[in-house]
Amino acid sequence: MNDTEPKVTVVIINYKSGRYLSDCLRALREQRFRAFQVIVADNDSDDDSFLTAKHSLEAREGRCDPRFQFVKLEENVGFARGNNLMVSQVRTPLIALLNPDSIPYPEWFAKLVEAA
């Protein structure tokens, strides 16, 4: 594995998270450790948090950061099953489950990988 290949996948299950999801993704985008990817799955929310977060990343980059993948679930499958569905798609050696209201500090990934 080279330094540009993702070493960590973060899975976030969104359900009506409001602005918190956008804040969380912004904090992830500002990580100093860059070899990661993110899967954001929306658990059939009826608010605009999922689209707002996706569009906020696109607005800053002019396109969506390719490390961020957005998956819209057809129904609310619950938090645990949503995580299990997304984790089954992960191919990186490390996985982190993150709540959408979390704001990881800029060294979070580096410390996570170092500890692992």
C-alpha cells in the first residue's frame, strides 16, 4: 500500500443531523493525515442535512472531494444495520464509525493510525 491509498474509512450514518453533518465533514476534510475516505449514508432523512452537507463540500472544491462518498438509503434501516451495510463495502485496513455530530480535531486520523 502506498502513501496515497486510503488506510482508513470513516462511516457516518446520517439521520436528520442538521448542520452537524456539514460541520463534521468539514473537520474531516481539514485532517492533516490525508490517506482516508469517508462513506456518508443517509438513513432516509426527511430534512436537508444530507444534501446540504454534500453540496457544501462541492461548493468549496468546485466538485465533491473524491474521498467522500454519499449513499442515500431507500429506507431507515436503523443505526446499527446502516453501519453494518456500509462497513461491508469497506476495503481499507482500518474502519472508524463516527457520529455526524462529532468534530474530530485535525490530528485525529494521525493519532488513530498511529495507535492502530
